Amino acid sequence: MSSGLPNLNPVIDGLIGRKLPNSVHYGSLAAMAVGVVAFFAGVVVLGKPAYTWGAYLVGLVYTLAIAQGGVIFAILMTGTTGRWGRPVKRIGEAFGFFLPVGWLLLAVFLVFGIYVYSWHPETIIEGGQVDLAPHSAEAAASKEYWLAPGFFTARQLAFLGILIVLDGLYIYQSLRPDLVMARQRLGNKAPAIWETFTRGSGDLATTVRESLRGQALLTPFIGLAYALVFSFVGFDLIMSLSPWWFSNMFGGFIFMSSFWLALAALGAVAVAARDWLRLGPFVTSNVTHDIGKLMLAGCMFWAYTTYAQLLPIWYTDMPEETEFLLVRMRHPDWEWLAMMVGVTCFLAPFTILVSRGIKKMRWPFFGICLLVMVGLFLERSLLVLPSVYFESALATDTILISIGVWVGFMGLFIQVVGQVLCRIPPLVISDPYLEPHPWDVHVHSLDHRA
């Protein structure tokens, strides 16, 4: 590493005895408890199992999006040999450690909660009657095998499982040289579990070269697998809740908005945890400014894909397509939520993120990241819940169930990722692309505060 790079020793030394701050540790455990209580209250006490499983599905696809989107950010840095995002690349990879947990949670949903789908033989629809008869015999015949419960469950678990294996191989390749480098400094103070990753490694220079080669090899496969698997997440887990509604763009809409959500979560964690992780010299205002610019692009792409789906549905005016939108945008029980989604997912973030200064200020930037995260939670709720519940969504109990279950998922995610960051270097310390390129010219404004 060149002398222009900030001192890496504090980042490595900070691993000795690192624990989650008490506020984060006990706060996330409390959030998990809230989620468990909200779930069982919805199923057992309030007698709304379908709505509660719908809220569970919202939390599941939401946290899976953050976890996988973090890994996608890392492979984007690899595939483009980008340097600007290297200080937060490891945080994105740490998100990926939640994916095996998410796979187990998906298995639970597909075993016990699959009946919320109207095509399931044991479906339960709450809050009113709905015509489940197919609009055409041809449509029913075309989906008879695709929506068979066994095939539906098997392909979701298999596809996500393949993606998790690819992610694991990538994270292993990225992490191994950093553990070798950190172990050289920490010696006997290094965690014993690191031996699992560093066993068989040669000298540091050789390990770094092998790591970069392995990451580059896996990058295109993970990118393609992400687009395919999360398209199936959109088509199967969300769109098939209303099996007679179609949108060819829905898969792309889901995997791109999932990456946008992960960017917001990455920005929030990077600025909130940078002191705890001793990343202050690395996660500077320039880094948050760049993340903010990418978030602005995500906001505009979300608006574009939303409009591109709404426009053809509006001008064709076909009942099987308009029904899905009319319930969400014109029904009194859901219209308010649609307006909140429009504000929190486009109007507010777009207006705020065009400001250069806000993207460079630590806590205002943290606030806009949280706004986007809340907006996409509302958006996922709007996509899922009206398909499983036909009473007023403004009732206190339903709101508490939705928020409580989502808080539980977020508490579990924070606990898993936080414990991972306590045990691995939070920075890609051995990555040669962590350094600025020697040919780059950096022009700084007068206000260069981090």
C-alpha cells in the first residue's frame, strides 16, 4: 500500500474484543421479540393468519433484497474495478451473511404460509369474498403445472440456494487475503475461526492475486443469477398473489428496486457505524456523495419502471390488468398507502438527493437513506397485502402487525450482520483497489468535512 492510504492498523486492531454496542445489541434483540410477538398475535390472538403471513412475506423479500443487494454492490466494484466504493465493499459483503438465514425463513413461509396464494388448494382469503375462478380456461391450463405447490416451493428454494452458494464462494475469495493480512498483525489474538478461511494460503501477495482472479471469475455469474432469481422472486412470490395480473417488467422492477434498497441500507450502515468500525478516514463525504448519486439514479429508475408498467395498463384498459391497480390506487382502504409510496419512493427522495450538500453531510444523508428504506417497505406492503386481505388496512391491529413483523425482520438482520462485522475486517484491507489510482486528479471543495 502506498503512503497516500490512511493507516490500516486501527481498522485491524479494532477487531480485538469488538462487540456490538449495547444499544444496537439489545435494541435488535428487542426488535426481534417485537416481531415474534406481532406474528403470533396476528395468527393466534387476532385471528388474521393470512394477513400476518402476508406481512411476513413483506419482511422476507425486504431483508433478502438488502442482503443480496449488498453482495451485488460488491461485485459491481469488482466487475468495474471501481475504487470509489471499496471503503464500503466489505459492509455489502457482510450483508450477504444474512442470506442463509433468509433461505431458512423462506422455507418456513413456503411450508406453513403458502396458503395465502389464491391458487393454492387450501387458500384462505380474509376480509371478504373474491372470485378465484380463472378468467379463461387457457390461462388456467398454462399455469396448472407452474403454480403446482410442490414445484413452486422446490424452484424457489433451489434458485435462491444456488445464488447463495455463488455468493458464498465470492465472499470467501474476497475475505481470505484480508484475514491473512490481519492475522499477520494480530498473531495469537486473531479469532480461531479465521483458520478455516486461511488454511492453505500462501504468502499475502499470492493470496491477493488469487482472490482478485476468483472474484473476477464469479462476478458475471452472480450478476446473471441475481437478475434471474430475483425476477422469479417478483413473478412467483409477489405477482402470483394475484395470478390473473400480468406485467412483463415486474421481475426487472423487483431486482432493480431491491438493489436500490440495498444501496440505502449500505449508506445508512456505513455512516452510522463508521466510528464503531474505525472507518472514519475511509468513509468520507466523497464516498457518501457517490452512494447518494447512485441512490438518485435508483430513484429515477424506480419511477421510470413504475410509470412504464402503469402506462400500457392504462391505455389498454383490460380488466385483468386494471383490477390490480384499481384496488391499490382507488380503493379507500389502500389509496392512502399508494400516495405515501409515491411521496416516500419518488417525490421526497428525488427532491432531496438532487442536493449535492445533503449527500455529503453525515446525518442528513443517514436520514435520506432511512426515508428510502421506509418508502420501499411501504411499496412492498402495497404490492403484497391487498392480495391477501380485503378489509380496512387502516385498522390499528393490521398496522401494528405489519410494522411489528417488519421490525422483527430488521432486528434479526441487524443482529446477524452486526455479529459478522465484529469478527471480520470491516474493510477490504488487502485490496489494491482501495488505493486511489495514481493517475487520478482529485479536486476538493473548500468544505472537505467528512
